[in-house]
Amino acid sequence: MTHIKTTPITRIKSISKEDFIEQYYKPQKPVLIEDLTKDWPAYEKWNLDYIQSLAGDQIVPLYNNEPTKGRQNSVVPAKKMKLYDYIDILKTQPTDLRMFFFNVLQKMPVLTKDFNYPDIGLKFFKKLPVMFFGGKGSKVLAHYDMDLADLVHVHFHGNKHVTLFAPDQAKNLYKVPFTVHNLETIDMDEPDFEKYPVLQEAEGISVTMKHGDALYMPSGYWHYITYDDGGFSITLRAFPRKLARLAELFKNIIFMRTFENMMRRIFGQGWVDYKEEKMVQRLNRRYHKQHQSA
Ligand SMILES: O=C(O)CCC(=O)C(=O)O
């Protein structure tokens, strides 16, 4: 085996609100809905040329996959550039530069006329539609969203590949303690099973997204993404309503973030190296123990 084990996502054309709640929301099961956006103006209009025509002079922060080092406690942009010029790059060449959490209401409110919040039983938080952009070949580190929202993620312009993992798979993903992502040195497309054997036990769901496809990602689902083409997506979010998930959300945001930032401030890169090494040792010991006695 050279790849992470996956099964293909369930793809459906469309679905009623009642069926979505029963079959996907309540069991927290991901699904790809192909026709959800066919009646959105965005389905016809949204491509890189269109977004570029609205870009004006805005300057945007761009990120690559360099890890957050030492005493930094939030990701620092690799570059700042005119959105117009960035889209030129996306249209013409591969790049690992990505833009994330582009707040549509603040940065390009005119786009809100082009989509709607689907009537599938999720209570969407309408103040935070956000967009993500990536170049051909760019990769998004495996992570889950700290706010534990249920997400509807729609892709435009070209294809991208998403691998999902249920929250209970965190134990097999080399999750970095006190963060919501896995180890930055792992290439999920070509994992090194010698170094990271537990990845062989991970079970993911594989999703190819085409223009207009809408992916339902339940709360806490991990996602790892590779852009096959330069393109962009929009994510609509519904915040958790269950008490247990709300408690987890506050734990993530208040306890985990504060603690991590404090440790980085005090110990810098030493803290990061220490906790990562301990985590890898712990997981690998578990793997070797299970496989010795088998
Ligand atoms: O598509 C991307 O570039 C990232 C999407 C993502 O991480 C999200 O919607 O939470």
C-alpha cells in the first residue's frame, strides 16, 4: 500500500430538506450534491475572469505551506499582492500560493447576489460566507475547522480533490497537539509509512469536485485538499447547536488557542518540536505494540 485508504463519497443529484436531515445531517455523513447550485447565477457567472473583473486594486494576503515557526502564533502571509495579479497567476501557471477566508461580505459584497443559502435544514450563519483560492498543484494541510461548523463547500472553475476524515480518525492522522491540523511534514498524497505507520490505519473519503459541486462536510470533519487546476470555492457555515459541540468549540477557541500561544511565546520552536516529537513517538509506539502482538 502506498496511499491512504479511501472510499468514494456518496454523490447525489439533489435532495429534499427532510431527506438531507435524516440521511446526512443527523448521522453526520458527508455527501456531494451535484445539482444544488445549478439554479444559482454563480453557476453560470463565477470563473476566474469574473472574479478578476471585480478585483479592483485590492491587495490580498497569500499563504503557502510553510509551517508557522517558533514564536509566531498565527500564520504569516508568504506574500501580499494585488488580487488581480494573483488571479493572473492562477489562470496561467501552477503555484502553491493560496488565499483563504476571503470574507465575501467585506471584500466583494456584490457576489452575494449570485448564490443563496440552500434550504436543506441547516441554520446558516449568513454573516460569514468565505472564499478560498488555490493554484494548480497547491495543497491544503489536513485540518478541521476550529469553530466546528457544519459546512457546505462549493467549488468553481476546474477541479480539486478533497479527502475527508471523520473526527474519530484524528487518532490516525498525527494531529499536532493543541492545534486543529496534522503534521506539516506529512505528504498525504505520498505518505511515508515507514516514518508514519499509523497513517496506514486511517480511513478517508475521497471526493473529486467539479465546477458547481457542493460538498457537505459535517462538524469536525477533517479535510485535506489538492487543487488540480487554479480555482476557487465558497464555504457556507452553520454553527453547532448541540451543547456538547458548543462546549468543544469554546474549549478549542479559548483554552487550546490561548495555551498554544502562551507556550510558543515562552518556549518558541522548542515547544513545537517537543510536542510534535512526543506525539509521533506515542502514535508509533501504539502501532508497533498492536502489530507485534497480532
Ligand atoms: O478549499 C480550500 O482551499 C480550503 C477550504 C477549507 O479549508 C474550508 O472550507 O474550511
